[in-house]
Amino acid sequence: MTQLATINASGESGRRFPNTFGETHKLVDASTAQRKESQLSELLHEMGSVLVSFSGGVDSSYLLQVAHRTLGPCAVAATGLSQTYAQEEMDEARVVANDIGAEHVFVDTAELTDPRYADNTHQRCFFCKSELYSRLREFADSRGLQHVIDGSNIDDLDDFRPGMRAARELGVRSPLQEVGLTKAEIRFRSECLGLRTWDKPAMACLSSRFAYGDPITVAKLRQVAAAESAMRNLGFSGFRVRHHDEIARLEIPRDQFARALERAEELVDAVCGAGYRHTVLDLAGYRSGSSNEVLNARLKSRGLRSSGAL
């Protein structure tokens, strides 16, 4: 992926990433991003020891890299072992942590046994993260690690993320937010640090593929995972398979539409092979947080959420 050199309003050189991640274009000033990274290192140094909630995605990988560089063995990565994440993501998390050189552990979670989670209300993420962070806190205490930290960035404050409330209630800190790092800055600094995740599409747990109110089951999660795995094998990336009973609604980045049409028969066979009867292409394309679009609109109409980026 090519970075685009630009000049910001102050006349300073910066970089802008092409909008292929389902994220908003944002100018990145190199010196500002590096300054924030220095502040991040200082903050982590003050923490002394940390357990990083690690998914192997862009944000947590960058956080782990800086934490490992700053704290060495006093920074440990922990990934929740759950059926709500595809096996490929678990495998990649292991590889990325190994690349960084940090200790990496898996911690069992049991959010699917909680009916409040399985009911899939708009607070689903709160119950999921409550389970995850409780388990991580227990593990951190067993290892004498002072803080549990996650990879939430400053842009996450502009979306509906009840998991952040769970983090606050359980004392989990978000260092990337605390120093004001944006997603674009994290991608930029990740590339500078040689992280393989710098251009990785945004990821989310498989439960996000279901509309609120559609109960979560292991069988449904496996169906979505199988469909998405088949699509990755066909060369697609940065997409979502949204589950609607017998219908799979495909959110694919618009620059992959032509490929989807060229390989339509293979695509239908791959998705229907996972158990769906119908495969439809969402013409709006992939966009991050699409499941929250209606909910965010309601919140904004009531004045409960800002309509602008932070």
C-alpha cells in the first residue's frame, strides 16, 4: 500500500493513507506521531509492568511492540481464547507476538455461557469485555503484573463501544488513548517499526457479524467463520460476512467489487458451502462499525454523541 505525501495547513510534511481500510482519511504528521510514541513509552515506563490485551490487530500489535521495547519481559501479551474469533486470527496473534519477541499466553474465556452475551443486545460487547478483562486481571495478578492495558485508540471514542465502559469499570487502561494516538498515526508508526500489521484491515470478533437481537450460538459463529475463511482463500481481504439467517450479506471494500463480480460463481459456491442459501453483495461496501450505524444515528439525534471526529 502506497502512502501519499501531503502538506498540512502549517506547511509541514505529512502522510495520508488511502481509504482502503473502511476508515476515515486522516493526515498524519510524522513528527507529531513520533512525539506521541515517545509519550507512550514514558507512560508505559511509569506503569512498570503490563499485561497487554492482545488480538494481533493493528492497535494491540503496535502497543505490544512499544511496551516490549520499553519494558522487556515486564510486558506480556495475553489473548482471550474464544470461539468468537476465527482460528486464523488466533494463529496470527501467536506469529505477531513471536515476531515482536514478547511472551504470549492464551487465557480461556467463557462469554458464550453468559446469556446476557448470547442474547446479543447492543450491550453485548460490555459483557464480552467484562469476561475477558476479569480473566486478564486474574492472570496479571498471578504474575505480579501491575496493569492490564488494551489497544483502544482515540478514534474509538467516536463510535459506540460499550467494551470501553467495561474496561474503565475493571481498571483497564488504554495508553494509546491517553496519549491521543489516532488509527492513522498507529498505522504510520507501525510501518516505521516494521510491523507486519501496519496495513492489516480492521478486525472484530465474529459476534459483530450478527444484527443486535439475533442470538449468538456456536453453530452460527462457526458458519460465519467458515464463510469468511473460504473468502480469504479466494483472495478477498478487509471484508465482513454479515449473517441474516439463510442470507450472507457481503461487505467487501469497493476496490474489490470487480473481482467479486468476475469470480461471482466461485464466491457464491464458497459462501453457500458454509451453509447459506443466498449470497448478496452490499453495494455500500465495507465500512467499519456498520452494525452501529442505526444506533449511532439515534444517539446523535438525541445529542448523546458528537457527529464529528475527535
